[in-house]
Amino acid sequence: MIHKIKKVGFVTGINAEAKILESSSAIVFCSNMDSKNVSAGTEKLISQGVDLIISFGIAGALDPRLKSGSIIISTQVLTPLYKRIPCNPSLGIKIFKLKKNKSGVYFRPVIGSNYPITNKTEKKKIFKDSGAAAVDMETHIAAKIAQKKGIPFLAVRSICDTTDQNLPDFIATNIENKKKLNILKILELIVKKPYELKKFPKLIMNYRKSMNGLREIFRNFTL
């Protein structure tokens, strides 16, 4: 059953994701990668009368077939303990005007994590155990609240880091400590661990591809 959607609420993790949505009529909440903010923000969106919650942003690939910039429309969300929450992918098809078999768009499960998944060995294990295509740190929190409140839910996630990519150590440390990344931290890392420097060019390139993927999927958004 396809619900009649009049008002959409988007939950993002970072400001760059939220900025993509600025020109729309949707209501947007940016959590700044804070789990408590995701909860509060999702509750706030629901209190504002949204008919659909969308977790919108970048994610890490778990399926080795996925490339940076690939879009995942969630068929279901798995919590870190592998509890499954159903989604409404048909609503994604409708409001993003998606055609069947559109290149680069995949309808797959998404799993949540309470900490950054930066190691390719761990990505491989989670994929094997869960079957989820991608992982992020906001979706499962928003999905649980939407399910509790009886609000349709959907995740739209663009792949950033691929399964063969280990992310720099400072990313995990800063995210876990809820700190913004800055040039001093990057320089400090390079001094202490110069071998981490070689990861940056691919990371930057993949980030740009993932953001372009989000812009492209959002281009046809309409209610």
C-alpha cells in the first residue's frame, strides 16, 4: 500500500547532506552525528506532522559489488543487534520518480552501527552475518522511533567508502568523541602515522562521488 505523502521529514548526519535538501519543501533535521540528536530530531519531525521519515546521507558499503556514489533505497533496516525494521521502498520510487532498474540504484537492507565501521575486515564480517548492503550510524535510531510512532520510514543512502577501503584512524576517533574534523587533527595524524596519508586521495574522491549521488537522486524529488 502506498501512503498519501504530504509532508516529508529528512534526518541527516552532517550539514553537507542537509544543504542538498535546502531548496525543497521538506523539513530537515541535521543530527551532527550525535545519536541523541537523531532521536530528538526524529521525534521533533513527527511532532511537526510529517507523513514520512527519510534517513538521508552517505554510508559505508558492505556489499563488495557497490561503488562510491551507488544509491541504496532501504527495503528494511537492521539494528546493531540485527533486529529487522520494515521500510517503505515503494514510497521512495514514488517521491524520487525512480524508474525500474535505474542504473546505480539498489533496493537493499541497511544496517545501523553505534560506532564507525572503518575496517574492511569488519565490513566483510557484518555483510556475511547480516546481508545488509550498507552501514551508517543514524538510520537505525530514526527507524526505531518511526516504527514506534507508526510513521512510514525510508533510508536513502549514497555509498562513500567501499568494502576494500580502510578509513583513516582519526575519522573513527573524532566521530566517537563527537568532534568536528579539522586541519590540525589531520596534520597531527600525518606526523604520528605518515602511512595514513595515502588514504586521503581516494577518501576525498569517494566522498565527492557519494555527495553527487545524493544530489542526483534528490533532483527529481517531488510530492
